[in-house]
Amino acid sequence: MHKIAGFCKTEHFCFRQWDRQISDKILTHVLKHMDPNMPNTLCIVSRKVLRKINRNMNTELFIKIDRTTLITCFYCDFQEYCSGGREQKYVIINQI
């Protein structure tokens, strides 16, 4: 497994990271704000934060984390995701 900022990337995560062109730079900035003891959590990175890291996006970045394991990542509009009625523990990162 690959590691970054104390978190382990699953093979699925590595593929999704490559497929969605999410740099390790972005992950490093985001993961240093995450508690590695949180089970089954969705980290939502705001557009504002992505722009600060030089990624001009019109959607948020979602990173699925289970304690110190990175499960998957994807871009999605926050309101669109929430309209699905999913129950999920999440952390929003709106500033770094």
C-alpha cells in the first residue's frame, strides 16, 4: 500500500486518484487536518480550498476515509450529493 501523511491508500483509491487527477499535494494539504481515529468518514473539501491549492474546480472534492485508510475519492457538487438522502458522518474542510 502507498502512504501519504500517515494514511494508507488502497489500490482502489490510487486508481481513482489517478483517474480524477488528484495530486498528492492536494491530499497532503487536506489530510493534515483529518483525525486518523475517525471511522467511516467522508471528508468534503470545499471549492474555496481547492482554489487556494491551485485547482480551479466548480465542485467539491470528496474523500472517503476509514480511520487511516483512504477508500475512494471523487468530485461532486455538495448539494447534489446531499440531495440523495444518504446518512454519512462527514467533515467539511472549508479553510486551510
